Amino acid sequence: MVTEPIGDKPIPNPVFARITGDPMGEPRSPASAWNIANALTVFRLALVPVFIVALFAAGGHDEVWRVVAFVKRIGSTGLDEKARGDATAGKAVYEGKGKCAACHAIGTDGGSLGPPLTDIGRRRGAMYLEESLVKPEAEAPISYRAIRVTTKSGQTLVGIRLNEDDLSIQLRDTGDNLRSVWKDNIKEIRRDQPTLMPAYGSILSRKELVDLVAYLSSLRGAQ
């Protein structure tokens, strides 16, 4: 389900005068403002490669590759080590008590509030996986960070932030709906909870945790 932006009031802004064709810079409709916001976001993303090229040109390539290698090494620690536990029992925990499928997808099955896990066992070691289950806030990917938006009308939206610009913010709420809110209609934005994922160290028994790690380690995707 995709919802329309909340609020009908056009947002005056002289910066958009040339784009909108309005001498006062006022978007002709919420839809036009929506398109402008998306265009600005695409423009900002297009600048990222420019900055990377500039960094390499300035002689910073050694530092860049050292950081990349370090991050990859951390995530793959223990990748060749066979995970302890019962993968079959771990699958039952994944689908049952853990409720992991509500947010994560394996192949085409599952939710989209968390990263897909189709080949997680090929990309991450058992040590990393267990740490992510016990302390999920420590390794929350940027694209899956949690957000809580409270509108001036009292509506509260909780989910993961998809996009944000000067005019609006878009998120996928916990009901898996795409939502967009005009910033003029927002009372508060909270980002103090890094992830929607619970800390499973206090939810699962030690055996269940070890079995779940074994199941995740067995997910290797298409071979």
C-alpha cells in the first residue's frame, strides 16, 4: 500500500520558482512538490561518485581501501568455521518464537523491514551473526535505521526511514506500508532507537540462540 503525502497545503519556496513555473516559487500541487523533492534527492545521490573520485585524486585511495578491507574482515570473521547448534531447530526458532520472517526475507518469502537473509551465511561468520542477534543496535545498516514520526495532528508512525529531504520524509511503517509526511505537518522526529529488531539475548534461551545462528549460517543462497 502506498499512501499519499499527509497534508494538502502547497509549500511556498522561491528556490523552486524556475522549476515550478510559478513566479513565487510555489509548487502548483503537493504532487509537484513531491516530484521536486525526489529530483533533489537523486541529484544529491549523483554527487556521491564525484566526491569519491575527488578523494582518490587527492591521494586518499590507500586509506579508502584499508577501511573497506577492515570492514569486510570484521563481517567475515569465522566465515569458514562451522556453526555450533542444530540448523533444523534454528529454522523452527526463526519461523516461530523469533518471528524473524516478519521483517526479513529469505528468497521471496518474508518481510522487508530488515535486510534480506537469503545468503547471509555466505557473507557473515557465526560470531558476527550471534553478536547481531544479541546487540542489533550495534550493527544496524544505515538503510534500515528506525525512526518515529509524530505529526501535529497526533498521528505516530514508526518504521524505517527510506528517504528524507527538506520538504518531506518517507518511511516504511511496521505494517509494511510506504508512508510520506510533509515536514510542515511534523511535530517531532525521533531517531534514538537505531533498529526495530529486538535484542534476542533476553528473548531466546542459549540453545535457541545457538540453533538460530546455525540456521542463519546455513543460508548460502544460490550456489
